[in-house]
Amino acid sequence: MNDTAIVAHSKTAIRLGEVSFTLLLAMLMGGASIVALGSYDHPLDPIWFRVRYGLVGIPLIVFIATAIFKPARTFQPRSILLLLLWLCFGTAAVLSGLVNENAKALGDGFWLLVGVPYLFFYALPRAVGRSMEAVIAWGLVLGHAPYAIASLALSPPTSLPYTGVFSNSNQLGVTMLTICCGLLILLNKTLLDPPQPSRTLNLFGLSGALVLTFGLILMSNSRTSLLGGSIGLCLALYPAFLALQRPRNLARLLLFGLGMAGTLMLYVGNDLFAMVQGIEDGYNDKLESSDTFNGRSYIWGKTFQDVRLFGYGSNDYFMQQFNLGGHNSLIDILGQNGLIAAYLMVIFALVGFYAAYRFFRTQAAVNPYAIAPLSIGILFWIVSMAESMFGALGRGLTIAYLLSIGMMLYRPNLESAKTRE
């Protein structure tokens, strides 16, 4: 076999590996998000939890086995603070379980201390390698697209707010925002791609998918998801706007805009104005209601009043006090794990934002997916301000956020990449 054939064979093997990892990660993310189908008022049938364990367990086993046989990699010194902060947070969660003598909280604490860093900061990034950003983006889209398809097929929109196959319209909005997150990362990459015959087709395909998911977000009347989607769109277009001095980039943006407008008319046709009016009325009703936060402000305020250093050890605090969850990731941590854990998570989030911004600034010139950690981080924390995103495993967007942190822990900076070249 000559050198050319060897190189071609290696490239084919790499592509097949990326496809396999993408499908496995899509299974993992989509399976984790099954919990969004239920709610406190409409709990899921136990069979769904068994399905979830299967969809989550199989990919994790494959990723762990793959990581074992991959060459060892070291953490980047400039990002090690993120790992230390997470380990401190996990330790605080373990102490919360011990202090409150709560076995479930203790188990969750050890998962945060050992399971999360091993799987999402080490094993999966090591297994997937340098294509992590693309695998995450496609995993978000493919893992959650079945929820959109099932919603439209099994429960077509006949009234607003639209819930689809979910028990709560907000969960539909968050799931569609998760798809948007992956699509926007792919859109940014496509806009920055060099000229290719398939680029126009890719732009129209992404435009159509974005229109559909944004439309479902609007119909869900989920303000959090609408805000996140709008910010995500701006983030995705930002790198392209930086390069607008090149005419072909302006042409791409115009093509994208035409694709969005054309697909919108194709989907809604003559019902556009009636649909917009119905969506506007739904959002106005929410804004004019007596409690803009739908009772969450009382839960948050009471949790601050009852705060303890190591929390109450489990979600029982919220169920006993309010018969609802915290509806905020930081409030959940404050109530369950306590003040120390909540402070550590705030610091972790801020350092994560800085690391993601630095990653974008140093990698943007050589990596078309460089915006991925920043986009995922911002959208994740926007949703986290209105939903509880952490848990024994979390949801697909939670996994994407943790993997983006793990990717930054491993990914060399720009200077290191140039040195190797």
C-alpha cells in the first residue's frame, strides 16, 4: 500500500470514527433529556427511566472503553483552575450529604466529585479527540431532533402555548433551544468555510432547521428559550460579521437571510400573521400577569432565607416547602448543597466564561468551531437561571456544557498548535 493510499485510508477511518462518536453522543444527550418529558405534576412512567438508563449507559461504556486505549493526554496548565474549582464543588456536595446524613445526597456528591470529572473532563474528550466541537454540535442536533419530529407528528400545534410531546411548554422551548445551540455552532462554521460546492446547500438546510426550531420556541411561549436563542444567533453571526470586509462573507450572510425568510414563508404560508398574533398575545399575557416569574421569586427568596452552610442534602427541601423544584440551577445548589457549594459554582461559571472567551480569541483563526464553548456556556447559564439543569446526570445541554469544559482542559492553545505544525 503506497503513502497516498495509507493517508486516504487514515482519513476515512477518522471520519468513520467521528460519525460513530457523534451518534453515540447523540444517543447520550437525547437519552439524558428524556427527563424533560415529565414534570412534578405529570411524572414520567418508570419505563422511561429504564429507557433513559439504557440510552445513557451504552454510549458511556463505549466512550470509557475507547478512552482506555487512546494515548494519554495531559490537562492544559492555564485551564487547571476549572478542574480544581469543580473538585472543590464536588467535595462540598459530598460534605453536604455527610452533614445531613442523607445517603442519596452523598451518592450524588460522589458522582459530582468523581463521576463528572472522570467522564466529561477526561474520558470523553480523550476518546473523541480534536473533533470534539463538531461532535458536540451534531450530537445536540441529532440527539434532540427526535423530540421535535415526535412533537409535530404525534401532537401537531393546534393551540398556544404549544407543548408537543412534553408535559410543559417550557420544556419544549428548552429542548428546541438545545437544538438551536448545535445548529448555530454549525452555522458559524459554515459561514466561515472556504468556498465549497456544498456550502450553499448547507446554508439552506441550516436555515430551514433554524426557522423550524425558532418557530417552536416562539409557539412554546418560553421567554427564557427565546432570549437564549436570540443571543445564540448573535453569537453565531459575530465571527462572520468580523470578516465582512470580504465580499463573499457578506454574500453568505445575505444568502442565509434569504434562506431564513424563504423557509419561513414555506412553513407558515398564509397563516403567518395569525400565528404571530397568537404568539404575541401569549407573551403579553405572561408579561401582564401579577407574577412575572410564575411563583419562582417566592421560592428563590425563601431559599435565601433558609440558607445553610451545607444545605439540606437533597431535593426534599424544595418538595416539602413548595412542592416544586428550585427552577434555577444556583438556587437548587443553594438549597441542596449549601452556601459553599453555590459560591463555588458561581466562581466556576465565571472562570468558565473567561476560559471560553480566551479559547475563542486564541483559536478563532485556525478553528471554525472556536465559538462552541462560549455559545454553549452562555445558553446553558441562561436556561439555568429559570430551570434546574444539574442533577444526577442533567440533560443534553448540561452534558454539552460539561464536555465543553473538558475540551478546554485538554485543547492546546494557539501557540502550542503552531509549534506542533
